[in-house]
Amino acid sequence: MIILPKDKFKKEALEGKLGQYNKRLKPFAYMLPDMARQYPKYLDSLYKSIITERLLEKGVVNTFELANELLESHGFFDADRYNNAAGVIDDYCKTGGINTSKGSLLEK
């Protein structure tokens, strides 16, 4: 379960992260989904985008339920990439990104 922080700075920073994730997805827009999902950066950004968007919309994300929803709707699911994405977003919510190994801290 990932819970949207009440801290205004973190909420705004997550909105900025969502924009970054969506920007990263643009180069893959011309590809068929079966082709695009072969690229690790695509899946990483896709899962982070979906999780962040749901979090900002609903205030909470049940990651188990969302995982099942994604598998059902897309017929494909990369558990390792999804779990990493969920962990990164959760860390952003809790610490501002202190524990992310390749990511950046939340910024405005």
C-alpha cells in the first residue's frame, strides 16, 4: 500500500515526477506495446507513471490490486520492474527519495 503524503511539497514533486515519466514514454509511442515492452526503460517508466497517476488521483494505491489489474488489462506483467517502480514511488512518498539507488530526490 502506497499512501500519498500530506506534505504539499512531496505532492507537487510527485506531479513533477509524473511529467518526467510520461516524457520518457514518448519515444516509445510509435511502437506496438509488444515491441515497446522489450525495453526496460519503457516498462520502468510505464509502471512508475501508472502508479504515480493512480496515487495522485486516489490518494492511495493498493499495489497488489493494481498489479492484478495491469495483468488483466494488458495480458503481460513484469513483476520485477513493477515491484521496483512501486518501491521507488513508496520511497519518494516516505523519504523524498533518499533510498532510491539510481533515481533523484524529489524536487519542485
